[in-house]
Amino acid sequence: MEPFKQLTGIVAPVDRVNVDTDAIIPKQFLKRIERSGFGQFLFYEWRFHRNGEVNVDFEPNKPRYQGASVLISRANFGCGSSREHAPWAILDYGFKVVIAPSYADIFYNNCFQNGILPIKLSEEQVEDLFQRTAKHDGYQLTVDLENKKLTDDYGLDLAFDIDEHRRQFLLQGLDNIGLTLQHEDKITAYEQKRPAYLG
């Protein structure tokens, strides 16, 4: 994974509560065996009509949100089934930060394992971000993970909390495997001392 330290990006809203993983990446698109290529199916049933035409009323489809890398939404984001394809689709689409009042636990953990920063803010703080996003065309946030702050060009200066262990994961670009490989020399030394098993 690439280290995450700071990002300045356009904000796109999905103004819904209880956005479940089947809405994020519908089940019919889970047949791929690699992690890439899921972005085209993100929010598929909201982004497109049944005839395949783009739903221009779905906020992230609007021109002002093109190229967005910060997603804001409402409470209980990522609920439903525990499919890891959900953060894969979010990241592949281009979102590197998700901001919401609360998350489903498994989705929240999966974000960190895939290089996405999920930020928890209060309902009031998230509402303020929705208002700012609606007011300013091409609204951008600067997300500073090193200092745990959100800022914009209109006076916002907002601190956010994050578990220090998870913060270090993202700052260093580590998942659980990467963390384990930091001790590769000790693992190798241990294995060399173990007797070989005969099959």
C-alpha cells in the first residue's frame, strides 16, 4: 500500500444513511478475483438507470464532483455483508477518504487494510461538510493525517480522532501482511532453527 499522509481533494456527497455494501458494490459484480476493476461498479444501481443510462440526479455523477477523492455520507456507512470488495470499489473509483458519523465495524477495519482513511465526525460536523460541499462548486478538503486535521479554503480547521495504531498503518503504508514482513529477519531466523518436518 502507498503511505497516506496528506490529501487535498474534491468532496463528493452521498446523502444517505445506512449505505450498505450491496449498494456500494452490488453482488453481481463480485465475480472478479483481482482487487482492481471494481470502481466502475461503485454505487452501480444509484449511478445508472436500469437501461444503463447515467443517473444525472445521483450526486457523484454531477460534473462538479468529477475527480473527487473524498466521500462524505451519513451514519452507519458500510453496513450489511462483510465483503471486502466494498473498499476495493471505493479506492478503485478514486476515493481515498470517507467521512461519516459512524461505520459498520468490518467495513471500517477493511478500509485501513486497503489504504482508505475512514474519518468519524459528529452528525453536526458532517452536516456542516454537506453544507460547504453544496455551497462551493468544486469544494475541496485538505486531510492531514499526520496532524489529524481537516481544513478548507473557507476557514474550516477541524480536528479528528483516530486510533494511533491504525494511523501508523496508513502513514507507513502497511496492512497486516506488511506489518508482519517488518519482522521478516526474525521469522527467518526462527524458521532456520526449527527442524524440517518430513512429509
